[in-house]
Amino acid sequence: MGDEAAVYDGIGRAYSRHRRPDPRIAAQVELALGDAATILDVGAGTGSYEPAGAQVTAVEPSPVMAAQRPAGAGPVVRAVAERLPFADGDFDAAMAVLTVHHWADVRAGLAEMARVARRLVVLTFDPPVHFRFWLLDEYVPEVRELASAVVPGAHQVADMIGADRVEVVPVPADCVDEFLWAHWRRPERYLDPEVRSCMSGLALLAPQLVDERMARLQADLDAGIWHARHRDLLQLDAIDGGFRLVVRD
């Protein structure tokens, strides 16, 4: 429990301000969950994508994250995905949203989810698409070298859980949930240290390195270089950042 909890104890302090659910992504997750009445949210964080109206139990190892769950949210169990303290088939569905890349053993965690629920909904990302991003290409390629960058692709996850389908989850240009790709068309948002603190890919790098690279981004924005280089992005309303919803009905 220590490693995953320590990560989010450090980077999760402002999560409730910046990692709010995007309604379009939330709708896609909720549709995949269907009519499940009892749901286990694994690696729940602040519970952003837990559907209203269902009986949700959260699994979250970080007390800092759990403390930011809204009033009235379901109960939180301190545990990790690889060792879920529940009986076989205890839930109608289990969900995991942008968390598997922080698990110590993805295969074991997914097997545990499949043990406690029939319906599974996993929001993850495909590394080849996800890491082909201007922010990484031009400013912080070191993100690709983090341990959390070594994650199974969506179709590997699908094979592990016997999924029925894999859905593309587009990132809107005005995405509310401020994860790493959220500001692909709003580069100035990456200049805010608090916003960056809620993006694990940036928060886990050396602060001095990130500050230096963001100063470079600031200079490119001031000089009009970024806008000239990425004028094509300014015409788009949404983009494929590699996010995938893996669903077992």
C-alpha cells in the first residue's frame, strides 16, 4: 500500500480543485456501467467519476486523496487493487479511472477486479498515442521515462479482463478534468504550478527541471512560436489523447 499511497499523498493535495469530472467523459463512463446498483471504485481518488444513484464503495490507499471526497460520497476502504478485501462477486460492477498506471501489478489488480465483479469499466490510455503529445515532444520528454509510463496498452488490458469492447475517449478542447492532456489547446494552463501538481507525469519530475521547461514554454507563447507551430490544433474541438475505456459487460 505504501508506494501508491505515497505518490498521491504528495501530488494529490489540490486534486479536488483541478481534477473535477468532465461531464462528457463522465457520461461515457456512466453509460458503460449500465444499471449496476453496487459499484466498486478501485483507485478512487476523490471519486470524480462515481455515478450518482449507485451504491459505491471506494478503494483508495492515500488518506490525502480520500479526505477530499465530497460529503455524501460512498465509504472508503484503504487497500490496493492487488489485494481487494471483498468476497467473490460482491459487486455488480467495478471501475478504475486513470489509475492502473500507478499499480504495482496491473495484471493482479485487474484479476482482483474481475473476481469481485462481473461488469468491469477501466479508463486507461494507450502509450503509443498518449505519449505522442506536443508537451512531451517539445518540453518534457522525461515523462516517458517514469515508471508510470510503463503500462499495458488498452488491448492488453482488454485481453486480461476478457473485455467486450474498447472505446476511444476523446479529450474536449475545454476539458474540465485537468489531467496531463487536458490543456492540449490551452498551453498557458501548464504554466500554473498548482495545475501541474495534479498531473502525475509532471508532478513526479524534478521541480527545477519542470520549472525550466515551463519557462521555455512561456517564452514560446510570448513570441508566438507555439501558436505558429500548432495552428492546426486551434481548429479542433476534441482530440485523441490515447484514452481508452475498456469494458466487460
